[in-house]
Amino acid sequence: MVAIRPLAMVVLELLHESPMHPYEIQQKIHERQLGRLTKVTVGSLYHAVEKLQKDGLIEVVDTSREGKRPERTTYRLTSSGVESFRCEVLANAAEVAVEFPRFAMAVQHLHTVRPGEAVAELRLRAKALREGLGVADVTIAELTARNLEPMFWIDHQYTRAMRQAELDWVERLVDRLSTGELVWPEAARRRVEELEEDRR
Amino acid sequence: MVAIRPLAMVVLELLHESPMHPYEIQQKIHERQLGRLTKVTVGSLYHAVEKLQKDGLIEVVDTSREGKRPERTTYRLTSSGVESFRCEVLANAAEVAVEFPRFAMAVQHLHTVRPGEAVAELRLRAKALREGLGVADVTIAELTARNLEPMFWIDHQYTRAMRQAELDWVERLVDRLSTGELVWPEAARRRVEELEEDRR
DNA sequence: TTCTGATTATTCCAACTGGAGCGTATCCGG
DNA sequence: CCGGATACGCTCCAGTTGGAATAATCAGAA
């Protein structure tokens, strides 16, 4: 039971369709914008493929060269690869992973800056989130229009839903700060001034 | 303008309060459960501290040893550190980072498994999320009872809100799948059977 | 014809991460 | 007073990651 990282999952998904060489995988990732699901860079892609092979989830079909170009190695899934992929999809669906969104940390540190500054930045985030929602809506409209099976793109809906929830929360926070429902701790306020002084 | 990773942010936050040596930082991270905001391990902590020093955001106050224990190096923020920390908090508050939740990927790959399996795993996730919400509520109740300034723990509220949104979405999805509002693509269904055959 | 820039494919290395391991020191029971 | 558990505090290394560098081919412009 070897660990399968996100990028490896994308590779498995593509090989699930048909055998391919790494460069082709790279192309498809771009075409289909699979980059929105994992960070993909050239280096890590080749490493991921190498590791999958070492772990026996994929195997070499053949290595050919056209002219004097670098050799192309084509890979395909092994049956162990098919099984691992399936397990991993199910596991990721069921288990709530521990993740570390940047914004959660910013929120936790928010009290270390001035209230005014904080609200200004939160308003910027709200704006960005609204724009993101707009883009998502357009994408979803396009996909609907194309009459593609919805199951193939429910992840767009998921991402949209989460963005919406974040926007709601941010707007609520800005609100609570403006109305005074939520107050800035006096201690924190003093600490900021103090550090400001020190730096002179 | 050097990049500041999440772990480095936690270090800066603690040094923001008072000078400390790495081991003490480690202790405080545990005490205050700062581990829920970033992945913290011993190794990466020492590296993070070293890098912060190289980048001039923190500096050595003194290195002392008690008895024959290993030397303890105490660090403190430089003024450049104070400034960088502030900028980073604000930047993280305003910018919507590109992140890669595991579940989003699972959702995108869901069509590669059998509908029945998928729904079962989604129900498990919903259950886990509900439990998570329960825990969050207890924590929040405790914090409220302790009369701690709310600004010091709004991140718990944020996390709770996002979990709730995810739960709503998952329940909705299970629903749509059960009522037939969302159908499993026939092509996908066939592909699963096909691979199943192959492996015999 | 030759130069320029895009395309095809991969290698390489510097940086980062995680966690096992190591050498004290102190505390506590028998 | 001796042996084992636990606390202290750090180093080291194997594994990953990101992206620059490389290297050959091909299409089109000058």
C-alpha cells in the first residue's frame, strides 16, 4: 500500500484512458486544465511517473524514438495500478483530509494588524471571490450548453459552492467588524502601536 | 521580498510575542495547537528558523547552554521581520490562493468508480463532517465560556463554516444521485465493467 | 539559405520536508 | 543507588518538489 500523491492520481487517470508517454500526459493536463486539481510542473511529472513505475502501478509499453529526438517512453496501467487508483479515489472521497488553507492562517493572525487595514484587505478578498464566482458561472454555463454529462464536471460545482461559502463568511466578518458586533481586542491594538514605535 | 511559507509564519507569530529558542517554539505550537494551521515537524521547524535568519527576518539574541545539554539559540524578530510578517498576513487575507483540496480531485474522478460505491463513500464523508462539526461546536463553546476575545479564535468559526458548506454540498450530491436528478454516465459505467473484465 | 522561434521530450540540481535517531539530563520506583 | 522512562534539544539523511537548462527538430520569414 504505497502512498499516491495528487499528481500521481492525475497521471493514473490519464493512463486509465489509454497508454501514453509523459510528454503527452503533460499536454492533456494542459488541454483539460487538470492543473486546477494539483500543482503540475515538468520535473515533478517525470518524477511521479518514475515512482509509479517503481511501485508497479504502471509499466513501460515501449520506448521509441522518431528521428534523433529524445526517446519517448510509453506507459500503461498495470492491474495493480487500476485497483490502487480506484481505492485512492474512494479513500479521498470518504476521508476528510487535514489541509491548511492559507486564508485560515491569515484569519488566525488577523488580530496582529490594525483593524482598518484588516477590513480593507478582507474587502479585496470579497471582491476577488465574487469575480471568481462569476468566472465559475460562465464555465458552468458553457459546460451545460455543451451538453456534457454533468458527472464529468461536478467538481466545478463543488469549487463554486465552497467559494460561495467563503464569500458569505468574509462578508459576514466585515459586517460584524463594521457594526461593532465583533470588537478588536484592546491588547492587540496596543501591541501594534508598540511595535510601530520600536521601529523608529 | 522573499517567500514566507506557512510554518515560517507560525514562527514569526510566536517571536512576535517574545524572543524564544526553537525548542520553546515547538512547545508553544503544541500547547496552542497551532499545528492545525500548518504541518509542523521538528526537521522543518529548524530549517524554517535557519532560513528566516538567512533572510534577515530574525536574529540571534544569544546562545547559552545549561549544564551539558545542547546549546540553545534564542532568536528574536528584526524590524524587517515585523514588517514582512505584517505584509504576509495582509497578503494572505486579500489574495485567494490557488489550493488543491483532496476532495475536489476525488469528486472529479468519481465517475471512474461504480455509482453504488461512490454514494457509500460520500455517506461516510458526510458522517465524518457531521462529527467534525460537533467537535468544532464543543471547542467554540469552550472558548466562548472562557471569555477569550473572539478575535483570537475566529479561525475556528471560519473552519466550521467551511466544513458546514462542504457537508451541505455532499448531502445535496448524495441526494441528487439517489433521486436520479443526477445520472451516472452510461459510458463511465461500461468502462468500469470493462476494466473489471480485463483483470480476470 | 540561414536565422528565429515554437515544439518535442527529458535531465538535472538546488531547495524543502518529514521523521528517525542521538546524546544528554532529570525524575521516580524498587 | 541503580535502571528505565521521560524531557530536552538538535542533527542528519532520504525522499520530494519546482523549475531552469538542454538538446534536437521543424516551420516559416528574411
